[in-house]
Amino acid sequence: MFMPIQKLRKIFLVLFIFVLFADSGVAQTATKQASAGKLVEIKIPAPSLKGNLLNDPTEQNISIYLPPGYDASPSKRYPVIYLLHGFGGSNKTWTTDGDYSFNAAPIMDRLIASGKMREMILVAPNANNVYNGSFYVNSTVTGNWEDYIFRDVVGYVDKNYRTLARASSRAIAGHSMGGFGAVAVGMKHTDVFSTIYALSPAPLGHEEDKNNPSRVWKLLRSYSLRNQLKSTFDSEENVYANLFVALSAAFSPNATRQPFYADFPWDERDGKPQLNEAVAAKWRSKTPLYMIDEYKQNLLSLRGLVIEFGRNDEFRSVLYNVPLFSKALAERGIPHIFEIYDGTHEDKIKERLEKKVLPFLSEKLDFTNP
């Protein structure tokens, strides 16, 4: 028997409405998925750190943010931002609600969705070591952290992800120790990075230290064992002690000098601190303020260079040396942006990244796909 035509119409109408809403739900789910990027947390080989005297591992953690369109467009390649963390931090400084409350994935998703930045890959490598910070320099004691960043990390990311593997599509940025690393590594390797953004970089120079030795150097000279150095940051003294040892091991390493395998830039003579010029020269050789002339042509070739800090920064090195660095750049005709904003060393980092750093890098980098 045939079903009455009116009943058939009702069935078809119900089916049509069901399919319509089902398709709508699928579309909404697909749209939601397409608007979200992906965070990858992995370990990668770090051959540049092989043989370091602190026994830090030759596998290191990195965090990688892939933009929303990465899986949907399998032939498309993307520019990359390398974001360096500060002293005492790690790659997770930029991927969780930590000190800066900068949770990279949802923040970049939001900026991309709003049109304030284009789709890019973000890479946050770890550079923490036994002394709480490598300062991204090559050292016979701590390992070749500079090489690790520009060679191991960049090489791994280019090999395993769809990047635009050229300097014009790579930026390096960071805060504090990471700001120092962005400048120090970036200015030497403009064949790898074309754009630099440094937030509160420290130390860009050592001018404020010449007659003001670290408050903890004398205490550290009395230590005979490395474990006397407390790695916790529960007091200002512990912070400065760790900073001083980390800087010394990075800038003036000495494999024969116990217990920290480092020479300090001050000696005690007649009960008073005396600058050790030979050690101070080693520090200057790895510090951007004194490297400008050597890398002037590299700096002139950059697509963008920004240095900034908060006017209420707690660190004397930032307040004193960052303006000196900007002045030295200007005297040599090197284009750059220098900005002082209202804030302390850390309180505006999330805001600056969202409103300034990421949109600026999106504007400067080359997005041209081959």
C-alpha cells in the first residue's frame, strides 16, 4: 500500500529539518576547530650542549604553537617567531598562565581571529640550566646555547614543520635574559633571523657595574661547594647570587675554577673590590653594547629592531644600559625603535606581547609562500 501524500510530506519535512540542524552543528564545530591553533610540547636533540660541565641534558624541551590553518592547508608554509624566556623561566613561561599570564595558544588564536596578526608559528625553547639561566651564549662550561638556538632549534623546526625557512620569515624576541638573547643571537645571525624584538633586555651592557660590584660576589667567593648556592628564589640575595654565577659561567667560564667553573669580574685587594680587567673584557666580548661596530652591517640589514622597557624597571642594568644601546645604534645610523613605557620589569609583558610585539612581527615578516 502507498503512504498518503500528506504523511510523506510531513516525514520529508522532519528529515529536512533534522539534516539542516545537523549540518549546522557540524559547521559550527568545524568553524570552532578551524579557529583554534595547536600547542605541541616535545623534546628535541641539543647536540650543541654536548660536553657541558654542568651535566645539563642534551635533549631539551620546546613548545611549538601551530596556527589554526596549519592542518587545514597542508601545502601552506608559515613564518616563525622564536620567543626566548627570562632568567629562572623555561619554555612553559610562554605557554601556561605563569609569571606573565601569557598563555600563547588562546592569545594567538584570538589575535589571528581578530585580524591583528596573521597566522604564524611560535616556538618557545627552554634555556634554563643548573644555574637557572644560560643567557643564550656559547660557554665552555654551560654549553653552546647560542648554537643551540640558531642551529639546533631552528634546524629541527624547519625539518619537522612547514616553515618558511628563510631569514626574512624568522623573528627572534624575548624578555629580560630572553631579550638579551634575542639581541645577542639575532645581531650575529641575520642570515637566520631578520627581525628582533627585545623587552627589558638584560644585560645589554655593563657600564653601571664598573664601580658597583654585585652585592653577592664577596659571599660567593667564600663558597667551596656548588650546592652552597641556593637555587630557590625565596630572597633577593638568592636571586642575585644565582644571576651572578650564571652570568660568570656564561661570560667568563673557567673549567679549573671551583666550585662554579667561572671567573668573577671583581677581585678583593686590601679588603676592597677591584675590577679584574681581563675578566671584564671577556664579559664585554659577549655583550651587545660592545659588539655593535663588529656587527653593524648585520644590524643595518634587519627588517625590524625594537628595544623597550618599563620606566619603573627594578634592574639597574636595564635602566642604565638599554638607553646607552639605543644611543649607540642611533650614532651609527642603525634604524630601530626605542620605547619606554609605564611599567616595571614584568608587569606589562603579556600586554606588550599582545598589543605590540606580535602585531609588529606579523607586519615585518615575509609571508610569501613559494
